Amino acid sequence: MIIEQISQITSGSICKNCGSKNLYRFKEQRIKCKDCNERYYLKQISVDLWTLYYFSIEATANKTSKELKLNYRTVLTRFNSYRRKILQHQENNFQILSGEIECDESYFGGRRKYLRGRSKANKIIVLGLLERRGKIYTTIVENVKASSLLDEIKMKSEKSSVFYTDKFKSYKSLQFFRKHVQIDHQERYVEGKNHINGIVQRTPSEKDSGPMPKNDYSNITV
């Protein structure tokens, strides 16, 4: 359905604004709607809609650039812009998390976090907090130092919560502020309730800049 609508808009069959088929066509693929008076270029709206579509299906920036024959940096810039808008939406609609909460950080625009020895230049670091059977919250952080991660965790959650993390050293001090349970991924990924599979599945680090969690808004239930 979405693909069909995008195809109709980008081919100039219907108006991108109101869906009307009453369109004027001008030179340089310019369109004007007779009903709502919307004006736009088919080439530009095609780039906008197809890039957003690939982002929504969790395609990587590299794959998207190849499929649409666009410059990789152009796609990456757009993907990062979409992420920031999603995060801003979450900030504006945020509610404190409570209960059992999974925490994990991910890199977007580079390799997975477990390859920490590699350069993280030009990559976005995202901290994710998942309230089991509740909401998910993600935010961009400047670095993965304990101070950066723990400040966000303390601000966004109730003190009575139980926190689940992996053994990454920056989470170690969490035990002094909250009830903290760690899972050692060198030994196992799940031990009863002790796991962070929920947040890991929703904040996958993409090798070459895929999107953040699909439809990642403040009221997702899991």
C-alpha cells in the first residue's frame, strides 16, 4: 500500500498533499495541484519519499544509496536527520520509566559496540532504555563514559526500578544508585530474567548506518 502510494506520487499521478489526480504538469517535472494548489518537483519528492521509505523498513544507508543511486553521504545525512526528529519527539512526550528496565548503548554509522577498539569517529551513539511490558526510550549521548550513561539513566527512570545491563564497564557504578543486574555476554545471553534481549532487538547497531528502531516513539509497548 505504501509503495503503491509513493509510486503514484513520484510518477505524478496523484498530489503528494491531498491525493487529487487533477494536476498541472510543467517543465523540469514541476507539479501543481489544481485542488489544493500544492507545488513541487517530482525529482525532489521522489528522493524524499523513497529515502524515508527505506529508512522506515530499516535498510542501511549503504543499501539505500545503491538502490536509489544516490550519494552515500546524502543518504546518511538524511537518516541522521530522521533519527534526531524521532528523538526530539520522544523528549517532548517522555514519561519516567519504572519497573524492570533493560539498558544498552549502540553505535549508528559504524560497527557494533563490541568492537570498541575501533575508531568511533563520525558515529552517533544511542543509549536505549526499555521498560519491560512498557515503553522504550532512546537518546543520543556524546560518549559512553559512565557519567554520560548513568546521568541519562537516573534522569529517565524511577529509583525503585531494577536495571539489567551487559558487563560494559560504564554500567558498573549503577549498583550504587539502583538495583543492578548484569549479564556476561562472554558466557551467556540469557539467564532467566537476566538479559537485555528486548532492548538489543530494538536498537540494532547497523554496520553502515541503518535506521534507529522502527517506529521508535515514546509509547511503544512490548
